Amino acid sequence: MIAIATPTYDLSGHRIFTRAENSEFKQVSRRGTRTKTLDGGISIYDGGYSDGDRTLNIVQYNPTEADYNFCKYIVQYYSEVVVSCVEGIFLCWPQTTNIKNNELTFTLLVKEKLNG
């Protein structure tokens, strides 16, 4: 189950997605670069980990028109939403939404994790 809500009151600003089996929440990575050195080796810069580097992809099969209209509304009118899922509660920037082959995809970029 995935809950999305606007950070301020909006009668149309909340939705719960229950059928999101192919959604992606668990991908994490570290900031860093790998550079070749003149002696034939490599140098690795490790910038650490931040929840802000994560992307949440919500995938809903057989979405209703209301599901799509909600995602479209959020992308058009909000720069931040609160997302609650199995990985935690996040403040996110709604990037894109798309519907193709009866599959709704909603991409959110994490700004920060709101819970411990």
C-alpha cells in the first residue's frame, strides 16, 4: 500500500494505491565517482549515502481514471508531496506521470526521509 498526500490541505490531494506490485522503492546507491589514474590504477571518491538520491516509481496496473487524474493533478500543481510506503515516509518532488498499455507510472524524486 502506498499513500500520497499534499503537505497542505487539499480536498483532492490524497490517494492510496493498493495494487502496486511492480513499484520500485528499495533501490539505494552511494554518491561517488571512479577516476582512472596515470599509474594505471583508479581513484574512488565516496560522497556517502543520502535518501535524497532515491527515486520512487509507483506502478499501478489497470488504473482508474481517478488514479491518473490524481497523478496528473499532483505533477501540475504541487512541488512537494508526502509519500508513505514500506520503506518509510518521504517528502518527494513529483517528476512525471504516464499511462501506457493500461499501466500507470508515477515517478517521484525523494527530497528527504521524514521518519527515523
